[in-house]
Amino acid sequence: MLDKEGFVLIKNFFDPNKILVEANNTLLKAQKIKWRYAKIYHNIFINNFVNFFSVRYPGHKKLDNNLNNYLAELNLQNTISKYTKWKNFKITQIELQHNEKYNYQSTWHRDWHNSNLENIVIIIYLTDEKGFRLVKRNDEKKLSDNYPSLKEKSYKFGYTNLPKDFYHEFDVKAGDVVIFDAGLLHQGFVKGKRTHFFIRCKKIENEISKNFDEIIEDHLKINASNEVLEQNAKEDSYNYDINYFSLNNRIKSLIYLVLYFIPIHKIFKFLKDRKKKFIHFHYSFFQK
Ligand SMILES: [Fe+2]
């Protein structure tokens, strides 16, 4: 459970079909209008597309969809209250995270500076997905005893090769939901296709209504102004000013495509790392 293990997996929470269709249309629309608030974590070639990792503000009117209504129908407020025992909270981030065909593996990191159940992540799975890794709350001590550098909210040692008995690996189906304490160490991982919602939620003191439209922050609202979106995007560490649709970046993506299958730049690092303390083949065909 969320208090002891730091996560909860809710099987068959919803029927994913209707939302998946809408999410796929949103991804197409975002590509078509070159949505400024999309994240690309590895610029690798896909025919007619840019390799999206995430669409931010997915319910915005410019993306022309019903996603905010569909999310409201899931009644997440009740689920959040039930598992966290929080009285009042706000949804601070909603991303439509997607992976089209190439492998993806993030660093080991934490999304929040403590793991006292102040801030949570909710993942709403629209497709089956395998590989997301999380160090459980009851394994935090074992982790800090053996890997003191992973105690901090730091990305410096992010590609540490952590043994399998230190973390839980999720194998979930479309329609499942995972909630975890954002302060716990985790690593994004997928081979091939995936689509899910990533939702961040924080506990607050002052009382607010439990209406979905009122618990989402202003930048997540359908009618959010450009200024509100831009201001929120500035608070993110991601740089939205790089235009991955440009000719220059499309040409670069072809080079990354070759390196994905023949990662020569990674082979030297792998050979030099004799004790295999780090992983080296993330974002490549040989990811594991
Ligand atoms: Fe994260």
C-alpha cells in the first residue's frame, strides 16, 4: 500500500478504449500543429513524425479533444482521497506520455525532495506496459546503505546499474492505475510502444472543492491563456525552445537512428566501465 510500500496498483480501474482513441487523436493533432509544449527525450527519426515523449497540457482547447472531461469522469478525486487520506489537494501536472517505437529509459531520479507522502504521481495506463521501476519505501534503507549517492534528488548518478532485488518492476495492462509517492526513487523504462497519462498531485492545507475543474491548476484548464501556459512551461527544466520539427533536427534524427542500432559511442564507455557500475545502452536497440 501507499503508506508502507510507497505505491499502489489498482487493476482494471477503467475502460481504456474510449480514452485511448481520444489520446491517439491528440497525439496526431499535436504533431500536426507542431505543439510547442511537447517533450522529446531522444530525437530519433520516425517517418512523418517527431519522436514525442510527452504532450503537456493535453486537454487544452488547441488540441481539440475531450480529454479533460474523460479524466473528470474517472473521478480520481475519490481514489486520491481514499489512498492518501489527504483532505485537500491539487492536480499540478497532467502529461500525455507516449512512446512510438524506440526504446526509452530515463535516469534513476525522484520527482519530489522527500518521501513523506506530500506529493504523488498517478499513472493512468491506456496501453499495456512493462518495465517502469520503483524502489519501494521499505527498501529505502537498503538502498541508502548500499548506494548513498542515490539518496538525494540528484540526476548525477542516474544511470547507475541497480541490481534487480533493489526495485519493483511494473507489468501492467491498459485500464490499470498506479499511484506512487513522488519522492521515491524510480526509473522510466519501456521497449516499444506505450501511452499513458502522467498526473502529479500535491497535498494542500486550505480547503477546496473536490470538483475536477477546481482541483486542476490553471495551466491544465481547457481555456488556459498562452501566458499561463508559457509561465508554467518556464518552471519546467525542459527547454521548449528547441524546434525538433526543423530541417536541421530532422537530419540529426537520421544520425541518431543509425546510432540507435549501432551505438558505437556507447561501446567505448561500456568497455571502460569494468565493474559495470552504470548502464550504457539506454535509448538503443540493446537497452535492458
Ligand atoms: Fe519521474
